[in-house]
Amino acid sequence: MKIWGHRGAYSSAPENTLEGFQLAVQMGADGVELDVQLTKDGEVVVIHDETVDRTSNGQGWVKDFTLSEIKKLNFNKRGLTEPMFMEVPTLAEVLELLKSTGLTLNIELKTGVIYYDGIESIALKVVEQYGMSDRIVWSSFNHYSIQKIKRLESSSRTALLCGGGILVTGEQCEKVGAEALHPSVHMLRYPSLVEDCNKRGILIRPWTVTNDEELKLAESIGVDSVMVNQIDWAKDVLAYGK
């Protein structure tokens, strides 16, 4: 079972920052999960929320900032680690940072609230420029985005996300050509979901695993990877049963 750092090294560094992704590498993560959205001038930036309010010292919608404008904001809002000022990274900057590692990158297309026109093709081109297509898993709550990724690049690895009590089945994954399901960890307790995915050969990668019980449950049912906030904790539990 692989360990993927949720938004980098979520518990130890500001989320979705270069510093957080670098720390995930140092902690020995097998992969990282990150979120992408588009700026006003069509640049792919790595940020979870549709607005900058929660994670930066600014306010407003990501879609209303140009790249140069959003780069002026500080995304180390809580001053978790040095340096005290951290920029929002572009997808290209994250790929540049992680290219020399063996990490898998789970890129979540944030098209559930705002449908960023063309984000799928733009993001695919960025990945292709770095020659990292074989290390990317594309995921989204928006099934149309996953269908579009598959139409644009049929060899892309994709996954459907589900959570908030809304179940997505293995059959639905098959219909859009997704080889994996990324459910909320609580959904692992629905036996029919696990059985359905296993029967269809759909990989399961739950988010976000936060305690020993959840981690051991995931391991016991043979999930492919888990997304965690505390990478070092998860690795210790799996290695030593702590």
C-alpha cells in the first residue's frame, strides 16, 4: 500500500506549496495529491479552494487574479514553517520540483464549483512538456472533466472522487474509463462498494486517512494507496504496527 501526501505534507507545511511538496519527498512519500485551478490569464495554479481567502493573506476568486497578481499573495498565512512568505505554485513549478523524484502525482481538477473552460487540455499540455504523463493520476468530482481527459489523451490514468455521503460505484468508474475510485475514507465501511470495485478491477485510494484504525482498515482490504496528512506517522504505522 502506497502513501500519498495530501496537498503535500499537509500537517507539517502550508498546503499545496513547493515547500510542502519538498517536505513530502523528504518524508518518503510515494506520491502527492494536489489541486489545480485556472487564473484569469489561463495559468494552471496549485490551490485547493476556489478563493484565496483561507490559505493566503488576500481575498477573492482565483479566476479573478492574473498569475502575477496571485503570486504577490502570501500562502504561508499561518507562518507554519520557513520561509515566512510562500507563493502559490504553478503546476509547471511543481512538476519541475518533483521531476527528478519517483513520486506519483495525483492532480485533482477543481471543476466542481467553477467550470474552468479548457483546464483539462491546458493541464495535459503542461504535463506533456515535462514528460511526466506516466506518473500522473487525474481525478475530479466532476465526471465530465475525467471524460474529457480520456478523450484528449486516452492513455491517461484517471480516478473519480466521491465523498459527502454521495457514493460513486465501480460501474460508474468503468463508464468513464477511470481505473480508480478515490472515496472518502469513511466509505470504505460500505462492503458493497469495496466488493464492487474489486470485482471490476477498479483500484481504491481513500482520502484522508487520519488514524491507526482507518489506516489498518485500508491495508486490510487491500487498497492501492492512501492519502494522508501525516506522512511520517503513516509510514511508521505500516512499518512497525505502531
